[in-house]
Amino acid sequence: MMNEQTFMYMPVTPYGLGIDKSKELTQKTDAIIKSFPEVDTVFGKAGRADTATDPAPLAMIETIINFKPEDQW
């Protein structure tokens, strides 16, 4: 049996998406995912960190989802 409690959700939006729209989509996506009772925490990031090793554009949203232990579902 696999017991994965952390998942990464990585949707890609249309190229050229502005920072305001990217922020809005990230926040809405986080809220929808967090609304599921099985979910413990959600952290979404749009674009890249201030480093040359993370070339992600604003159109790429990375979301880390941590689930509650299965006995709390």
C-alpha cells in the first residue's frame, strides 16, 4: 500500500499571463484545494524564485498539497 501524504500539483496557464492574474489564479486554486476535508495545508507559488536555478515562468503554478493522515478523513 502506498501512503503518500504530499502531492505536487502543477497546472500551466496561458503563456504571457500577467502577475496579477497569476496571483489571482494561484490564490483561487489554493482555496479550492484547501476546501477538501482531507487536505491539511496548501502552498502555491507562481513564477520563479529569485535564483537562476528556477527558470519557471509566471504561467507555471506549483502547488504543494499536504494531506491529513487517513484516519482523520
